[in-house]
Amino acid sequence: MAELSRTTGVSVPMIKFYLREGLLPGGERTSPNQARYDQRHVRRIMLVRALADYAGLSIADIRELLAHLGEPGRSLHDQLGVAQKAVTPRREPGEGEEWDRAERRARELIQRHGWEEEPDSPAMQTVTGVLLTAAGLGYDGMLDRLDEYAEAAELIARADVAAVAERTDLEGMVELVVVGTSLGDALVAALRRIAQAGASARLFGDGSERPCGPEGGDGPEGEDGPEDGDGPPDGDGPEGGDGSGPRDGSQDRNGSGGGGG
């Protein structure tokens, strides 16, 4: 056990705690007071640490998840699904007409993209809650582009599953689902913000497309100038064609200067 502790960086008392809680299988007994541990135990300890440290799961949740690993008759897809659900935040379902409308919209979105998900799963409850909030705040632009969000999620999911498929051991796959999803969420969120800055610069950076103010101007009250020109009606500036005063010493009633003002 001392060697197992040195290899994993987990203290001997903590390893004993894992053994008592059923999170770690016992080693091969070599004497009444000695046991041999191998790479399987190293992997299991690392998985438990990942579930606790990265996913924030409780000991009870970790025990339940590990109990499903290797269950007879359970496919790899099902076992990875159990791991994913374990790290998906849960929320209470809502009620009322608005919630039902958002739930229907979420279900239609999932169906359009050929996905399958239980209506009461944590992920579906989250999608429904987001759509309900977006509708309540009037974020129509976001709601109109739900399929674009779904297409982006599909690309990310394919990359996630391809990375999982490269692993050869079940516990390594489960660890990647748990830890990789948490790290991937953080990565995607950061990249999204960087991409938003780039998209904003392309759309708004040169000032070519800006929200318009009243009366067709670019600011309040059409602050760019009168409707028919950039200056007074008969000249480019006060009291003369270029604002420098009368050109020939004369001045008409409008103060626009004589000659060719």
C-alpha cells in the first residue's frame, strides 16, 4: 500500500478510506498483513480523484457510478451515458404553459437533429430552462438560431466521442467523459468568448454597421446634421461659403455671402 500511495500521490489513510467505502477493490493477499496492488488499482484511484476533484461528486455519487461500471448486459454506450449524467447538473422541472411551450420547443430541436434524450434527463431540463428564460427576456435572435447552436454542439460532441474512442480501458473512457467534459466546457466557453470578440470586430469594428438612432441618424435626433446637407442651406459655414466671411464685402439677408456662396 505504501508503494501504491507513492505512485498515485494519495495518502495511505485515504486509500484505506477508499477501500472501506467500496470505491477501491481489495488487493491480492500475499500474507495476513500484506496485499499486492497493480495498475488497475492505480487507475481506479486516479478515477476516484478525478470524480471528486473535477466533477465535484460526493462519495455516495462516486460509489453509485462505479457500481455501474462493468455491469453484465450494460453496453459501453449505456455505461458512458451513466458517467455523463453523473456530471450533468440537475435542476427541478418547471410547470405551467410557458414551461410546456419551452419543453416542446426543446423536444422539437432535439428531434430535428436526430438525437435521442429522455424528456426528464438533466440535460433536457437544462435546455428547457434556458429556452424558457430566453423567451421570457425576449431574446428572439438567440431563439431563431437554435439550430446553429445545435450544429456547433454536434461538431464538439463528435470530437469528444472520438477522443473517448481512442482509450482502450473502460475506466479511462469514463474518466475522459467526466474530466474531459468538465475541461471541455471550460475550453469551449473560453474559445467562444474569443470568437465573439473576433465576430464583433468584423461586424462592428469599422463602424459600417451600427444601431441607428431616431430620424435615421446614427445618434440621438439625427446628430450627424440637417436632413439636406452637412451645413447651412446656402453655404458651407456661417456668413460665407467656407465660413471665413463675405468674399466681396457684400452680404445678403441670409448671411450667406455674396458671389458664389
